[in-house]
Amino acid sequence: MSMVRVKSYAKLNLTLNITGRAGGYHLLDSFVTSVDVFDEISLSARSDGRISVRMHGMGSEGLPAEGNVAVRAAQAFRDCFSTGGADIVIQKNIPMGAGMGGSSADAAGVINGMAALYGVTDAVQRKALADSLGSDTGYMLRGGFARMRGRGELVEPVQSAGNAPALSFLLLCPATPVSTAACYAEYDRAPDGPRADTEKFVRAFLAGDLSAMGKGFYNALFAPACRLVPAVAQAARDAAALSPLGYAMTGSGSAVFALFPSRGAAEDAARRYCGACRATVVSAVVPERDGGVAKI
């Protein structure tokens, strides 16, 4: 096999509590879901061990290779599994600086793609490698509905006995991104105790109770993000004005999501929205059911 293509999906944090700190890292308790926005990653094998990464879309063209998590993921995979290198092209569709896990999605997509390219099946080592690259990269390897704890490395998939409830959101993305590091620093300046009952939220999800889920949305980083980027607060006010079942910010921002009873209702809200943010309707998705890796 000489080439693979990978779809690596964005995520939304429907709840996000900060439960403490350990080893210099913030500890989280978060219910997450993948949504149907994804970066498209193409990987071609190289026999000389070299790694090249080119990025397109969402303003990613000027990003330096140094510190690029996709580059680090490919290099770490090559070194860990003694494989050849790869030429990698990433088409960015996940907004940058929005709290939707774009860089983690790229790292996870590169790991999944390199594994397919070189026939690596060691899922445990791949997860450990992903965890070493970023807090939610291990989750991004599979995505779907999950409860994520610790630094993000403790991932517990949440699967309903029947079909998972259909979740449709209006996503509002302010033009100004939020720096993750700055947001956590601002949280530390004025911390907030856990507010979301994630256990209760999981029960609402398993019951398919959209109303209870909407009431359970919470993000401990929302207030810090609003202080750093006032457009986040405006996006939340705009979301609330559209009468959703609930709304919140994802990750460290800046994107705000609002849950509606159906995709049609979310699309109607998008038509009614007249604010300054880029508005997109997205739905929850389970990536492994979608066949995220195409082998060529």
C-alpha cells in the first residue's frame, strides 16, 4: 500500500469541569462528542524515513513545521514503530483556535493514517503515543461519545443500548480565536468549582433526553474565555436569543454551540441568525461507523 486518506473529526465538549491539577496539568471531567466537521489527511509512504507536512485551508498555510503537532505525530510514530517516513497533506476544515480539537484531530489522523500505511495494529501503543502528544489526542483516535477525564487520557466510551440520540447544533465561531494557554492561565487567576454533573448528563444522554442534556451544558473555561475575547460572550448571547435547548462553549473556545431538537430546527436557527460569527450546522457522529480511513 502506498497511500491512505483519513478523515479526522472535530469534537465538542458538552460538559467540561476542571477537577484539579497534577504534574503541572489541569485535570478535566468532560463529556465529548465528535461532529461531522473533519480535516482530510492524505499520507504517502517514503522509504527514506523523511517526514513532510503541507497544510491548506483555515489559514493554516503559514504555520511553521517546528512545533506542528502533525509533524511531531508522524516523527513519533516513525520512531516508535521503526517505519518509513511519509509525505502528508492536510486539508483543514476544522476552525483553528475554536476549541474543537483541530490540532489533536490532525495528530490522531496522522497516527491512524501511518498505522494503516504501514500495517501497525498495536492499538495500546498507538493510544500511548497519542496521549504523549496532547490532552485529547487519544480520544481523537476513535472519537464518538465519551467521558474524558484526567489530562484527557482517561477515555470511557459512552454507548446507548439503542441508537444514540440525534444531536444537531448551531455552531457560532467568532473571528478571534482564544489562546488555550492564556485561557487556562486566566482560569487559574479566578478559578471556578465544578458545576456540571457529568454523571447526570450521561444518564440524560443514555435516556435520549435532549431537554435535560441542554440544561446540563457547562464549561469551566467559558468565563475566562469571555474575559479574554468578548466576542465569545456575544456569541453566547446570540445563541441564547435563538431559543435552543441549551448552549455552551467548547474546549477553551472560541466556538459556541447551541442544541436544537432536530437538524431542521438548527438550520432554521442558522437562517434566523444575523450576528457577526460564522454560523454552521453540525451533527454528532460516530467516526468508526463512517469508515474514516481509505486505503489506496
